[in-house]
Amino acid sequence: MSNQQPSRRKFLTGAAAGATGAATLGFPGIVKAQGPITMRWQSTWPSKDIFHEYALDYARKVNDMTGGDLRIEVLPAGAVVPAFGLLDAVSKGTLDGGHGVLVYHYGKQNALALWGSSPAFGMDANMLLAWHKYGGGKELLTKLYASIGANVVSFPYGPMYTQPLGWFKKPITKWEDFKGLKYRTVGISIDLFTGMGAAVNALPGGEIVPAIDRGLLDAAEFNKATSDRILGFPDVSKVCMLQSYHQNAEQLEITFNKTRYDALPSKMQAIIANAVEAASQDMSWKSIHRYSQDYIELQTKDKVRFYKTPGSVLQKQLEVFDQVLAKRTADNPMFKEITDSQRKFAERAVKWEQDTVVDRRMAYNYYFGKKPAAKKA
């Protein structure tokens, strides 16, 4: 026997040959290179809406973070299913995922609309997301989706600022102005405005302006300055009422088909979850930038007149929501479980915020308010 040691080069060459042979013979354990994972999504928004842009922003973050190993393609509302059909399509696997809002699933289980379509016990959307992540909301949402057999993984994200009361033919001066009004809203707000006397019709975003134009609606709310402007609200109304409790804490939702999501590598699941939080903050920053620009242009270019919703109307919303709450908690145990959890979190979180955060109106008026004219000597 020779004492000469085999060279590293010969060893590696032999190993490579062995591996080739194993692959040829179909031995297990030899993994061939896989191509990128592709997913087909749909949003609940028209392609021109800024909310569809938010969906594209999230997909781009995931695609970039995975280096192209996961590629999400996002189609606009109606490309595969109607906007309100998104949950079923994702659950069944017709779509791999989607982008929308939880309140659109109100017809499946009314408690789903508690993620955004209520006064939220004084919380804003960012606080409601804090409740979702740290106050038990995530576990309750998982339980809620399981109760209706929805095969989805849900990621609420993207806190929205207080939504307007809506677009009207003339300013709302008292809550009785809603009596008999043909009005569009969604989620628990359906119960709220019905309780105020309105004849409510729930429509997806892209259908609202045409309905007003044809006289099928007298008034409507949708979302924010940018979305409302892009969708054409100033073409059918020049009166917008700002501030309302009906959706002062809404956020967006990203959903994945659970079977498809569970099959992903854990590293990719981690990227998806962290991309949600990155997109959430980016959406907040972008909305401040874009909404403030369009708020000015709605007034200067589109000649829209903005009015603050009277306090008496806001008070009536809270009173009617109490009635809705009593009815829904009596016939839906999960509605009660969720609102009890939200109320407990809000009691301390909102008190902390109200006691801690300074009212910025004084500072704004100091820097940008009209200065009194100088007195003549």
C-alpha cells in the first residue's frame, strides 16, 4: 500500500463525479435548483387609486427583500374577482394573496369590521394596530377567520388618518340631515348610519362616483383627499365634511392563502412579516405627503368647500354606536370578545396619549396663523 495521501483536487473531482452519478440515478437528497416562487395577487382598488399603489409598494418591498426569490404580481380590482370577492378567492386559492381592508368582509362575519369601522373607543388607527400586535388582537383575528373557515393568513397594516364624514350636496348641520339620505358606507358604519336614518348602500370604491352621478346615491364617504380626488368625487360634489367617528381607526390588510403561505420557507415568512411593518410605516409617511398636497389642490383647483362636522353629529354617532354595540354583542359572542379587548386596551392607551401628547394647534397657529396688523402710532 502506498503512503501517499490523495490530493484535495483528486478528492473534489471524485466527489463531483459521484454527485453527478447520484443525480443521474435519481438518488434522494440531491436538490436541483428551484426557480423563483411566483404569486398572483389582486387588490380591492382600481389601478389608478393610491391604495392600489400601496399594494404595489408592499409587493415591491417583498420582491426586493427576497432578491427575486419570491415575486408578487398585483392586479387591480375586478381583474380576477370583484372587490368584495377577494376573501373567498384568496381562501380558495384562486388568488395567492390580496390587498384590501377588513371591513369589506363584513358580510362574512360582522366582527371583522371592528378592525377599523367603529369609533374604536377613542383609539386612532395606529393605536388599534398596537392593540392588534400587543393587546391580543392578532390572536382574536386568527380565531375569527378560523370560525368562518377562511384559509388565510392576515396582516393588518397601514394606519389611516380619520376619514371624512363624506361628500354631500350641501353641508350637514345636524344629524337629522341623514334621514332618508341615500348614502354609501361599509362595515359597521352601515349599522351606524342606518341608525341615524340613512338609506345605506355598500359599494366598492370604483363604483361610488358613477352611482352619485346617476342619482343612485345622494352622498358617500370613501377615504382620503388623494383617493377621493383620483376617483372623481369633486366632479359630482363640491361639499366635503371633515372629521367623523365612523372610521377613525381603519387600516389596510394584506392576506395570503394559508396553504401557500405555510409552504414557504421560514426565512421567507419572516421577510413577509417584516416587509408588512416596513410598508406600514412607509404608507404613513407617503399618506402625509400626498394627502396634504391633494387637500390643497381640492380647494384651489377643484373648488371644493370643506366643512368641519358639527359636534352634535359626532355625539350622535357615539350614541348610535352604543346601540349597535349592544345589539351585535348580544347575538355575536366574538363581537363581544373583541370589543371587550379593545375597550380594555383603549382605556389606558388613549388616556396615556391624551395626557402626554401636546396639542399642536397652538404651535401651528404661532408659525402659520395670520398675525394681527400692527397698530398705527
